[in-house]
Amino acid sequence: MDERERRSGVPDVLKDLGARIEFRLLDVGDYVVGETAIERKTVDDYVSSLFSGRLFEQAGRLTESYAAPLIIVEGDLQASLERLSRPRVFWGSMMSLVLQYNVRPFFTLNAEQTAELIFTCALHVSSKRGSAPPVIVKKPRISSQAQMQLLVVESLPMIGPRLARKLLERFGTVRRVFEASLTELAVRGGIGRARAQRVASILDLPYRRGPVVEHQSSLRPEE
């Protein structure tokens, strides 16, 4: 569970249910259960992140990092929809999450229901994997040129390991992936138009130098 969820009320209910919780600062999602990552949002936060564009950025990172991403929308949905001038925008965003990002949405009324849902998810995972510890996605050590090629392609937005492998298999080299047109990425690459547009927008965006942030590169063979 992400550290920032401590005061949500969910941890207390989970502990009462008998769940074992480990708090961490998570880069993606609020809860991790096996290969399932869960993003929890109140209804108001969901609507706010929808109009700011943050919602689909988070959905993209969930899809890139975990095999089974979920989003829980918590609160009085009906009251929130009544305040929206165009409720159809909300349902359109739900369709985008499911069809374009493969993120499954769930709705709960309060922290207690949210905890019940997460605990039920944990029970399903435990029944399949025994008592295996939760999976936390980290950058792997680079041990081959093929792995380096995959990591380079994975650096593109909304492209995780599975899609990176597919692109390399279909285009043959990293250079050809990067030189592919939007249509080639969508059709020949098989990643769909929405992902292809995000990839193309980054590849075609002029570089504007910003503040220098020192970081340790993930592409060093010796790591």
C-alpha cells in the first residue's frame, strides 16, 4: 500500500479483515496485490483528474507496469454526476479506460467497501499463487543487448514489455520502431491508434531544454 493511503480509512478495515499490509512509496498505483495494481480515487478526484488529463496519464503507467490494472472510484457517484453539465464525459472516460488502456473500473461507496474489494482481490490472488509476496515492479538489470533493446522501446509512453517485444518483432530493429509512422505503429505494430498517437507525439516533439535533473541511467550495461 502506498504511504499516502494511511489516512484513507482503508488500512484500518483491511487489518480488521486480517490482511497483512506493507507500506511503501509506490510510483504506480495505490495498492499492489500480486500482479494487480489498484488506483483508488474519490469521485471528485476522478472527475478532477479527468478534466486535467492526469487520469489517462496514470492509466497509461498502470498498463505499462502491471498485468492487471484496476481503478476504484469511491463515493456518491450519482451526486457527482448530477453536478456535471455533461455526464456523458464521465462514461466516455470509463469506456476509454476499458477499451484503450485495459484498466477495469470498480465503484464503491466508502472506505469500508473499498477495503472489502481489495481484500477479495487479495484472496483471489492468494488462491492462485499461494503465499507468494506482492510483486513490486522495478527496472531489471541489463544482461544482454536484446534486453537493452526492449528497455529502449519500453521508454516510449504507454509501451510496456509485452508491446515493446511485439514492436521489435514486427519492425526488426529499434531504429525502425522509432522511424515508423503513426499508421505503421498502429496497424503494423498492432498497438492501436491511441497508443500510436502518444508515441508519435513524443517522437515528434521538439526538445526544449529544462532544468537539469541528475539521475542514474538505467541503460548502463554494468548495472
